[in-house]
Amino acid sequence: MDKFYYELKVTPNSHYELYLDLVSSLTYEAVEELNDSIIVRSESRLEDIKDGIELFTHGLNDNISKDIKCKMVLEEKENEDWIQKYKDAVEPVTVGRFHIHPSWTEAKSDKINILIDPALSFGSGHHETTSSCLKAISNYVKDGDTLIDVGTGSGILAIGASKIGAICDICDTDGFAVKDALENFKSNNTKVNNSWEGSALVSNKTYDVVIANIVADVLIMINKDLKKVLKDGGILIISGILTVYEQKVLKRFQDLKIVETIHKNEWTTLVLKKEMINE
């Protein structure tokens, strides 16, 4: 262990969840939330991440509001057991029928437990989009449903669905995410039906449920792919949508019926249905 490490403290005055999502995507290091701040610690210098956040803030000011500010403090500190401190800061999450917890906390006997240790891939249950998708899965996925999780990340959504009894395929354009998801399936003593690196269109099947928790621009770009692999009468759950872009996304899915809209802070999750041809 090096004698010193670097700590970057990021404190935005608004759009906190958007900054949290950004920081999580910029680093492989553990990210801690503390008193409205986002903290990254590393034995490598963190100037590149700091520069990226500054550019991101300029972009938000140009496109959303001139009043967005983000205070950042980068310090060199004497090393300590901050990995344990990070573990201590990770709280389990209960949403719908599910209890999501890391390996160092207890399961709940009255819930469907999902064991996820926060890692490189997105999705530990803490983000609004993940928890909203799990809520939708609790309400709309049934035993025996066929399901594809597009952009699976940690695999948490497909793991939850498989524990309900769904037959799950997963895919992601990031091969490391697919590998990570498969390890998480093993840790949860459940199986994935099929997995691959790439898009939904690699599959030649249609599904009862299609899930995509990505970002608004990508959902718009792949809207035809998602609908192509969705059965008539099937349910599409899409998330990763900042509420300011909700209508923009809905325009590309206006041929589907809105079943439910879930709002949580700045984020929107949409549950849509592909009507049966004879309906």
C-alpha cells in the first residue's frame, strides 16, 4: 500500500444524481456518497476526472441552466483503510419485493434477496433508475416470462427477474459488464439463459418482457431494436431517462401504450405495452 492516496470531493449545487452517474462512469475506483458530496479515492492522481467534471458542468450550463455549479476539492492524504470505510458507507436497499445487499450485510427472510457487491459495472440498487426498474419488475414480471435485459451492467435487473421465475437473456456492448453480470448470477445461485456482448438484435427471439436501463439518447437510437424483440402484448421497461427528456423519449415509443410512469427525483422510468394485433 502506498503511503499517500488522492481524494476528490465533488459537491454540486443541483443535479446531484446526474453527477453521481457521471462520476461512477468515469472511474473504476470506489465512489462514496457523504453529506450531498461524491467522494472518489485512488492511489492514482485524479486530475482527469476533475477535468471531465468541469467540462460536464460547462455543458450543463450551456444546455440546462447557467446556475449550475460544482465545487471540487482534490487532496493528497495519508493512506488509511478507506476500502473498509467505503464498505461501511454502503447501505442495503429494499424496493418492491427485493432486498439488495452487499456480501458484508445480512439478507432479509421476508424478501427476495439480491446479493450485489458494488463493482465496475453500473447497478447496485442505489440509483433511482435501478430501484425504479426493480419496482416495475416486482409488479409486471411473472413466473415463466421470457425476458431480455439490454445493457445489463451488473445484471441486477435480470437477477431479480430470474428470482421471480423469468427466463432471462442478457446483453451489453461492454464485455466486462457481461462477465461481471455472470459472476453476480453465480453469487446469487441463479442462472442466465443466454448472454452475449452486443445489441438486442443478436437474438433471433421475441420476449414477454424487454428491459433497457441506459440513457435517453441511446433509448431513442435503439427504439426500433427494442420493439423488434418485444412480443405482441409484451411489456417494455425503459429507464435512465432524465425527466426533462421524458417527452422526447416517448415520441419514439408512441406506438406503445403507457402502462405506468415512475418518477423518482430527476429520473423517469416508463412501463409500456405492445398491443396485441387483434386488440
